[in-house]
Amino acid sequence: MAEDRVHVTIDGAQTEVPKGTILWEAAKDIGVDIPIFCYHSKLGPVGVCRMCMVQVEGMPKLTTACTTTVTDGMVVHTRSPEVEKAQRGVLEFLLINHPLDCPICDRGGECPLQDQTFQYGPGISRFVERKRHFVKPVRLGPTIDLDRERCILCWRCVRFTSEVAEDNKLILVDRGSESFIGTFEAEPYVSNFSGNVIELCPVGALTSHKQRFTFRPWELQQHPSICPHCPMGCNINIDVRDAQEVIRFRSRTNEAVDDGWLCDRGRFGYDFIGSPDRLKTPLIREDGTLRPASFSAAYRLIAERLQRVAAEAGPHSIAGIASPRLSNEDLFVFRRFLRDSVGSESIDYWPRPEYSIDSGDSAALQTLDSALTSIDRIDSAALIVLIAADPSEKEPVMELRIRSALNKRSAQLVDIGIHDVPLSGKASAVLRFAPDQIDGVLRGLFLAAAREAGSEEFAGARELLDGDGPVVLLYDDSFPDIPQERRRDALLSLAYMVDNLRERRQVGVIPLLTTSNEMAARDFGVMAPNDSGSVWGEPLVDRLLSGDYRAALFWGANPVGTVAGLTEAVEALDFVAVSELRLSETAGLADVVLPASCFAEKVGTVTNTCRRVQVFSEAVPAPGMARPDWQMLVELSQRWDNPLSYASPEAILADISGSVPGYAGRLPTSYRRVGPLGVAVKGGGVEAAE
Amino acid sequence: MAQKTVLFKHLEQPEIHRLDVYRDAGGYGALRTAVNDLAPAEVTQMVKDSGLRGRGGAGFPTGMKWSFLPKEYDTSYLVCNADESEPGAFKDRELMERNPHQLIEGCLLAAYAIRARHAFIYVRGEYLAIKELLDAAIEQARQAGLVGERIFGKDWGCEVSVYRGAGAYICGEESAMLDSLEGFRGFPRLRPPFPAVRGLYGKPTVVNNVETLANVPHIVANGAEWFKSTGTEKSPGTKICSISGPVNRPGNYELEMGTPFRYLLEDCAGGMAGGKSLKAYIPGGASAPMLPGDCQDVGIDFESYPAAGSTMGSASFILFPEDCCIVFAQLRISEFFSHESCGKCTPCREGSRWLRQMVERIEEGGGREEDLPILLDVTDNMVGKCFCALGDFATSNIVASIRHFRHEYEQHIRERRCPFRPHPAAEPLLQIAGVA
């Protein structure tokens, strides 16, 4: 037996586990179910509910499996008469003041208290006294309603806010049997991560304000999917009622991505799916008004008008701007449609970084691309560096992963940026500078002269960068706080920094992108210009303003209303076609509008911020005649001489897998083989792991 | 065996709270000896050899507790537990009020033994006057070079700070006390790690009761053998006993360990007031099981009371006279434990409330025959299953009162009323317990 492993016998079965393993985890590994309420693998042991008591030979009394570390030769009984009496006792205690309102409780049907009472409970209660009452429900904040009578005071939510989110928002108030969960001074519970406590709650105490009393768990079908609200790609289940109605998003743990957490933007961001203002039919502008039309009429008009523009001014005068929230399949087909059918290379996505990188500077992009790492590398980093980046804003769950790495694995954080972000308080060194100084600061960290002259702040950051062990750098390449004319330099100096660090340390980078599938938009060449691969041209939206184009396709992108002067520029175009979920500002200016289905209404893949390709599945039908973008583009392309011929999204996946650099050879050709947790393609930790 | 004055010097020298009087009587001599002539480990060894056991109630050997600290550490702390929250206990109060320097010297000696440079005295919130008195005494000692840097000109120095709790029984539990001292709400901590390894601010920490520390200067001054010559073999030394209830002279009495309770009651407290007989008594504060009034020959020490079915605890004797209703007394005790449960673990939080509700119902005339077995079974579901020992404490007198006075419970249930009402005899208890 290796020195770092120990033997334990649980209910007669022997197993070998690493030293330091919690007894409950050791039992779970060999399929022994020990009931728990307070314990949770993602939270520190606390030992308060007393449900997991077991008998350990040689110990004078029962002990809690969630707080006991396995020692070599330990012999454990989880089903002895003493243990069973203790379990019945604890369940009886938990239920005496519980309202037993399972028939109307949101949690009824998926409630650990209900389930474990059936399995381990006493069956009857001997309690005839007056139950404890609380005012209920209590609105803790915008998202959470609390039923204090159902609460069993397991501390999970309190520990989540103190250990994971570290905002310490939820606390125990009062004492003894009058204890309840609340917030300090009853201030509202406002957090980026509040929804997680609903899932952590082992009873129906913490409920979603939005969903309370609107469904029963057994009515719901679960569909594995990917959160569409940022490029982190947190795994979710979409819970659907009657195959029609999206009821909620829940986390679907993927250790490589989300560690089991969701942010509130993701968890509660599903209203758009079933929204009544979704487009249900194509629209064609007649006499200045958009009126419902058939797909064939819409396709006919788009083809006619684009072909006329191409004949008069050349195909490149047709601009195609896609949204980076489209799926890989949609983006890939959009790219092919524009280039192969229409013949235009005028393609871009929006929103995107508002600066360009010349081909002379392409080495910088290559440096950053080659250093791309996977999210879970944060866990093993010795040093985490933020460069003008706020993970909490861009990819919120990244904040939790960073906190976890800092707390559990003694990593250190350096925050180099313009202003404080929520993670700044965790930083061992903070380096602040004026927005136009980023280039000098990042390069100066590696220049002897500047190093001598730098401030104390500067020296603190430098010292940590000079240390040992793997580094993960997180940056936001849209550089929102840096003046526009300095953003290119910022990116180049970042690459310079990576090059220099790499000489001594293992370096991984994670870009904090803006939109869910932005990485794929770049990988698939949906970025202008496209002739030299990884080089970024001037944003096409800016060129629209200067009148370089005659017609435009906006595929899910809605820059009008955000970009100043764009309304006039779009109105001046000969022809505008838009594919959208709703009648956006841009769609309002279109000649033809196509109704698109959203991510929950189709099958497809997305590529996350670290190039992990993950699958989402069809959870609900699209409204009316709405169709997937790839399908509309394939249908539309039939009116050109070079039509596209994909019969299914899987056929597109196979084409991506065969033709996109970095994806080829790594991305399986079927959704089944991509699997429920996705696969990493180029970068994304693949190189580092090999 | 009888009364013996070691810790209660103020009975002979009422002015001993003054630094000059304390020093004239030999005070701070033990500290001078230790700092000048003894290595820290030698002080620990002396205390170990003396057989001194913790006076807070558990009776754990003090020297052994000190030797549990890791071999090497930079920072350690000494914490004096002056929370004195056990109903019936009021001995630490007198020790601090009347002879503060004895405690301060004890704290400094213990701190020296564990190489701590900061000692904290955690007093219960109600002891505001005592805090002020201790602060003044510490300031006097500081002026005299006895507290602070370079005590007796040596490299070692020690600060002493007094901290007031906010009124929670749980904060008398040593790990909860550390939470409270750190500024958090007091909850007992998971063990291991024990405070000796990771205590206050995560550093090795020793927590000792006031009376325990007050003994240390005497042991260092007079030697382990001298200490062992008093008391019993396994419970050496003297014990301050608090006696309350309807006796002629309630108060604190210092007795040699092993002195029978009868001596405390009759010779010290002057017997029961008004010629009443003793129905029952609790020897160690509300957490110790009550005994029938005829158990008067039990020796006051750590061994004899467990043999008699109870525990000496902090030697806080609460007496119930013949006309006292045991169910009503038990209700007061159960109210205390229900009120003071910290709420951290399920069995104590829910069980202590349920027990209180059941006893209340029986006392109010709503008892049922099946209630007694339920009461006992609920205690069984609590004992040994709670996060800390305070859960067990909430059960001990339920079990003891039913064991010894089952007939009173049955009478309540049968007659559907309390046969002792009104309850004149319970009033003093009620005031002392502070749970009215």
C-alpha cells in the first residue's frame, strides 16, 4: 500500500482511499449511501445536521461521516441499530417544526428532506406541541424568497455566501430554536450568484421568486444545454413543462467549466425564449411597413435584391454581420453562404473588439492563441493575473473558480488594471495605472530600467511575476477601459508579456470575451477581413458608416441603436435583410426579416472562451414558423448558382470537424461523440495536457 | 477534611485586592521565581506534577492540557474562561472581585509556561464591574512592571486584556469562546483541530477557568507536593463551592476536595432555612444531574459524584427544599437550555425546545402517560449526538428528575395539575438561574 493511501472497511466492504479522504466521500465511492443535509462536496464540512452519524469501531459514540477523516484500518458501520435510531431521531427533530406542506411545496418531489424521511425516517411523529412559526415568505432580494418554517438550518446557503461567493450576504440570525436565515440588518440579498442557494437548499426554504408555486418537479423534462449568456459556457439543464414551456435553468456540473455553479444572469435569463414578442413568420416591407409573408416570398426577395446589388456593384458590396451568439453551425453556414453562394468576403461579427490588428502584428495574436489554456487550469495555477479584466462582469462564474483556487490551493492573484473589480480584494498585489499607460506598464514589468524606477505597487506585481509555478493570465481583449486608440497597443503589450513570462514559467491565457460564441466567430473567419486568417480588420460596422456597402445582412446582430449614426447608414443601404428572434432596432429598418429559432429550440454546438466545444439540445419547439439560422441560410442559398447542401446540423458539425483549423481532428463528427461535457479543441488545454 | 483557605485569602486579608497588600503577602513572588529561575517547561511540569485539574467542570488535568501545544510555534495565546454562565455558579466572580491579582498572576504564569505573549480574560457580559476592576488591576500591575514588555527585566513579556462577552451560555464552551473573542458570533468549532493546535486566531491556545489559573501561583510558590497534600489523591487541592437555594448562609466556601457535601450544607451554609428538609440538590450547576436530598455523604471531588450518579462540575450546588415542585424546577432548567442552545446542531436546537415544551405541558396539567417514555427517548436521541457537550447538558436533569422523582411527574399527569402550586420555594432558584 502506498503511504498516502489508507484502508477502510465500510459495512463489510473494504476500500482504499487517499489519506485525508472524508468518510462520507469514501462511502459514496463504494456505493454506500449515508444520508446528509448539511454536507456538500463543494462546501467545507460543518457537521451541524447530524444526519450522517455512523458507528466507527473503537469510538465511544457515533460520529458524523462528513467531518471524520478516514484513518487506516478504520471499520465503519452505517446501518447498525444505533445508527438507524440516531437517523430516525434526527429526522424526527428536523420535522417537528417543519410545516410538512409537501403537497404545495416547490421542492416536493425533488426534496432531500422528503426523500430521506421516506428512506430513513421514523414514519410517525410523537410531537404534539405547538410548532414554531415565522412570517413567510420573506423576500430576501430580487431573486430569492425564503420560507423560514421549511428551513432546517443546514448552513449550506450561509456557507455558499461565505466560502464560495465570499460576499457573506446570508447569515444566521438569533439563537437556538429561534434561529433563522437572513441578511445583516435585513438588507436585500443582491449577488451575482444568489440562484445557487436555491439548488443548494436541501428543502423548499430558498425558492426562486420567479418560479415559486408555478410548477411541480415531476412535470418537468430535462434537456442538457449550454448557458447562452456569456462565453464561459456553463452547463445547464433546461427544465421544460409539457414539451412547451421553459420553467427554469439549473446547473449541470462540468468540473472542467463551471464547477457546478451558475450566475444569476445565466440562471434567470430564460424569459426571452418563450417571450410573446418572438417573431413567428418572415416579414417583408411593403409600403414602408413590415408585413407577414411566406418563407419563399422572403427568400425570393432577398435573392433578387442581393443578386441585383452584386451585378451592379460587385458581391463585395454586400456586407454580412453575424451575432456571436449564433451556434457554431449557424456561424459556419453564414460564412459559407456569404463566401460561396453570394461571393462576398465582407463579413464580420458584432459586437467585437473595436480595433484592428495588421498582418504585421499577427505574431501577437498567435502568441496569445498558442497560450490559450482551459478554465480548470486556474485550479493548478500558482499565480493568476488579471490584465484590465473583470471576470465578475464578463464571465461571472470565472470569479468563483478564481476564488476557489485562491482559497483552496494557495494560488496568488495579481490585479493589473485601471480600477478595482470584485476580485481586487483577493489580490496579493494590485497595480493601477492611467488608462493610456497600459502599454508602458505591461512592458515595463520586464524592462530592467523601468523595473528599477517603478513604484512599490509595481515592485509587488513584479515580484509575483518573477516567482515560480504555472501562471494563468486573464484579459479582456475588448479593453473597455482603455482609450480606443490604445487598445491595439494593449493587446500587443499583453503578447509581449506572455512571451517574456514564458521564458521562465508555464503560461496559460484565458480571454474574457463578450458574447457566448465569440471564439467560434473568430475561428470560423466571421471577422473582417478574412483573407489572412487571424488578423483583425477594421470593424465592418464602422465601414458601414462610411458608406462602403450597398446591402447588408444582419444575422442576429443588432448594432443599430448602439452604434451612433448607424441608423442613417443602414437606411441609406439599397437592401437590408435581418434574421432575428425579436423585432430588434436593426430589424425595424430591414426590408426582409426572418424569424430565427433560439438555442433552446435547436440542436447545435458552441465554442467557449477556452475553446471547449459543447452541445446544446432542442428543449422546446420554436415559435410559429421560426427556423434555425443554418436552415434558413441553406434554403436561401438554393437561389444562387452555388447552393449549400446540408441536410442536418450534424452534417455541418462534420464539415467543421473536417475543415476548420484547430477543430479538424479534434472535434468528433457526431453530437453523441462530443458528449455531454464537450471536448476541447485547439488550445483549450489540449496542448498543455499532451 | 474541611474548610481551608488558599484561594480565598481575602477572607483573612480583605485589602488583598490592592497590589501592595497582594505583594506584601508574597504575591507575584511565584511569577518572579518562574521568570527568573524556571524554564517554561518546568512550570508546566510543576503543574502536571501537582495533579491540578480544571475547575471549570470537566476536571481535565491542567498541566497535560498545556503540554498538548505543538513542539514549535511562533505565537500562542492564553485565554482565561471567566464566562461563568452555568446556573448556580458564582465562584469566579468572588475570586475576581476580591483578589484580582491572584488571577492576573495565574494568567501570567500560564502564559509563561506556554510562551504566550498575550493573555485574554473573557468575562461574561454582565460582569461589567468586574471588567473595570480587572482593567484597573492590570493597569496597576503594568505600572509595576508586572504586565507588558520585559517582565522582571527578562526577554519575555505578556499583555493581559479583558474582554466582555455578549451574553451567551455557549460562549463558555471553549471553542465558541474563541469565536466570540475573535469578534464573531460564538459557535462551537469542529474538533480536531483542538485549540491547543489551532485556537485563537488559528494559533495554539490554552483555555483555562479562573479558579484553575488562580491555583497556579500557589503551586509554583509552594510546590507540587504541597498542593497534593490537600484534597484527595485524584482530586488534589481545594475547591470553591457555590451553594444557593433556601439555606441559612448561601455563598461561596473553599473546601478541601473530598469534603462531604453534608459539611458544606450544615457547617458552612448553616443548614436548610426554616427547618425544611432537603428534597434534592444539584451539585455542579444546572448541567449536572440532580440527586435526592439524602445523598449528603458524597465527597466533593471529581470521583465521588460520578459514582453517586452525578458530576461535581463547577461545584455549584443548587438546593431544592421539601416543598419545591421538581417538575417546575425542571421546567426552569429546561427553559434555560432551550433559550441558550446556540442552534448550530439539530438535536440540541430542536430537542431542547421540545423537552421544554413537554415539561411545560406536564407542569401545566396537560401531561399524558406516554410523555415520560417520550421525554426519555428524546434525551436518548440527543445524548452523544450533538455537536458539543451542551446538548448533553440539556438532557441530564430530565433523566435525573424522572429517575428520582418519577412519582411527582406521575402525580402531575394523574391530577392534571401541579400539586405544589403556588411555588414559593422556587423563587430564589428562579432568580439565581436568571431565567425568570
